[in-house]
Amino acid sequence: MSAHDVVITGIGLVSSLGEGTDAHWQKLTAAGAEPVVDSSRYAPYSIHPLPEIDWGLQIAKRGDQRQMETWQRLGTYTAGLALDDAGIKADEALCATMDMVVAAGGGERDETVDNAILAASESRNDRDVLLNEKLTTELRPTLFLAQLSNLLAGNISIVHKVTGSSRTFMGEEGAGVSAVETAAARISSGQSTHMLVGGAFQTEHPDMLLGYELGGYLHRGPWKPVWQRDGSEGGGVVSGSGAAFLVLESREHAKARGRHIYAQLGPVISGRARRRKEDLAAVVGAMLEKTALLDGPLLTLSGASGAHAATKAEKAALDKNVALAARAFGTLTGHMKEAQFPFAVALAALAIDRKAAYPAFDATVEKPFEGIPHTVLATAVGYHYFEGMALVAASD
């Protein structure tokens, strides 16, 4: 035990299952938990949509809400939940000295302008001229600013007054892994005492789904649990809107504030396998060994996306270690890109804090876990690239 141990003192969660830690715990531990799935809006693709959210509960000014796209509102809202949970939001001094690492993608395209350009291109051959005309006359001046990934961190700073250092990572699951890894490293090295880290993803926009489908990753047809999509039509990914933010502190800082500690964040491991040249299952297996897993049964919160190759490789690596009892939470939340790894870490911390394991989310594949989880593994094997995992353990 060290003063610079990295501990989790605040959790903010939003997904199709609801918002907040209690809502997610109740839904995820209920017998026969069912996902919230919309299979008609973007047929033949399914999504896990956002629940109804009163943005004003965390973003008081309507003006602030209006200038954000949905993914920014979602991230800013969820960051507020984490700050509230950690007892920091109302403390201006703590917010002013708080560092932040955010995992974020780009913004949402202007569908109306895209459609207008495509329609006009059917009757014009001077497409270079056409593009210049539309870009200079149709796009709103603030569009490009609204799409900057670091504006999520900027909005969190404006709304919640978190004004220490700020970093933003882009790159799907890898961004979430790097964000958590960087935040934990800064605290354990003594560079920071308290940090806000997390990400957000809003899938309910055609261009977000297009990004997956251009690579052939989206699952088609009837919805299936994550582990059962191999061999089904399409690429296996069912995306979901959601966000996860964590407040990380040094043990010394958290104890001095008298805050409740959910769990301790142990080693965070990241990898960048060359998947065309390397055996991904072997790479994930090597990462498991590097994580220094303890003897005995180990609950594992898997961020598996359902993407055929990546999910098959992760499952092979996890199955090889008979002690691991995997839970693919994407079965119930969908794949949340940048937020996937922070979400896995958050769910692992909840299980430790509540002293109970999650039941199998897919009883046909996932093995039972008996007893109280004192250490939980969180993983995120990217649907296309990047791998990460972390051990989350009881703090005392």
C-alpha cells in the first residue's frame, strides 16, 4: 500500500440501460437482464440508444447545451455525474487543480449539406467547383469548431470548472485505453493528485454507423449476444450510445478528503498488435501474463465488440485461462468506442465495491462466478486495432 496508489473515487455512467451507478448495477445484476435495442431506425443494423436525459441536471445553461452536439452533451453530462459522485463538483479549489484526460472522436457531419452535395452531383460534372460552392455557402461557420475532439474537454472545463491540465486522445478503443493509462501513470508518479478521465460516444447518427460499415464491421439481421455473432451476416458490431467517466486520485489525496474509495486501479497494459502479421489471440494471452493475474477465479469485464476476428481472438485467449469468468457487457450496452475501456473499468470497480459478481450476460457461453470478487480484470480488444486491459482490486 502506497500514498501514490491510484484509487477510484467517482464514477459516472450513461448507456441505453440508464444513467448512474445504481441504475447500471440494478440492470446488470438482474436475473435475465435484457438489452435495450432499436432494430428498426437504421435497419438492417441494430443499435443501443440513449435513454431520456434531462441535460439541465448537469449542464445548467441552455446556451451551453445548444452549442454542443449530442456526443459533447453526453460526455459533459457524464463527467458531471462522476464529479458529483466523488464530492468534487461543488469544490471550486479541487476543480481548479484537477487534471483531465478525455477519449473522444470527431464531431457529427451535417447530413443536410451532405445530401445536398450528393443530389447536386447527379446533374453536374464540375464537382470540384460544386464542393467549393457548398462548403462556402452551406456549412455553418462553427461546424468545424464543433467537430474538434478536444471540445469535449473544453466543455467540461467551461461547465464544471475543471481547469487543470487537459489532454485528449483520439482513436476508438485505443483512445480510452490510453486515457486511463495516462491518468493512472500521472497519479502513480506523483505528477497529479486527482484526475477526471473518460470518454463518450453517440452512435445515433448515420455517419457514425457509416464509419463502422465502410470497414464491414456492423452486424446485420436479428440482434444476438456478443459471443454468438461469429458466422452471422455482417461484421459483428452492434454499437451503443454511452459514456463513462472516472475520478482517479492518489490514495493519500482521497484519504485526506475522507472520500469513499470504490477500488484501486492496478496495472494498466496497452498493446498495438500488427494483426495482419501477428496472432492476436497469442498477443492477448501475452498481455494477460504481463498483467500478473492472481491465482484463483477471476471475474473479467470484457469490452469485446462482437467484431468477428477480434472477438474470436479475445475469447480464445480468455478461454485458455480456465480461471477467468468473462462478462461481455457489450451484449447489454452495445459497443461504445472511446468509452468502452473506461466503462469496463467502472463496472469492475462497481463489482468490487458492491462485493458481488455480475451474473452471466450470455448464459450459453459465459461461466458462473462464485463468491466475492476482490480483483477484477477489465479488457478492451479493439474491433479494428489496439488492445488494453487493467486489474482493478479492493483498496484495503
